[in-house]
Amino acid sequence: SVRQRVGGKVTIKDMEEARKSGVDTTGTVCLWPAEEVMAHYLLEHAQDFEGKNVVELGAGVGLAGLALAARVKANCILLTDGNA
């Protein structure tokens, strides 16, 4: 099993050890700029999602979907992410 060497911090050494163990670390250490743009867009157009079913594919840390969920009463908001 792979564990952080220092709680609350991710270092380059942690990432190297994870990769050696076959762990895909894509997107685990940052908030992608596109996610911030998507969150802004969704909040500016929040009314379009009222009562709708929403699926966010490749949500990463989920900022955009969580922001939308906090703002609107959608029927369902599903956030997905995974590395295949």
C-alpha cells in the first residue's frame, strides 16, 4: 500500500513512489484551470440546470459540480472521475 510520508503534504518523492507502485496520480495534486472556468460558467448559467439531471465526467476534485450543487436545485448531480 502507498501512504503519504508526511501527513497533509504531497511531495515529488510521494508521487515517484506511487508511480513505482502502479498508482495513477493524474489530477491528484492540483485544481485544473479548466475546472475553475467550468465552475464559473456553471454558476453564471445556473438557472439552466434547475430540475435537470447533470453528469460531470472527469470531475477531478469536483469543484465545478460541487459549486453547481450548492447553487441550484437540480434533480440529480453525479460527479465521476477515474483513470482507466
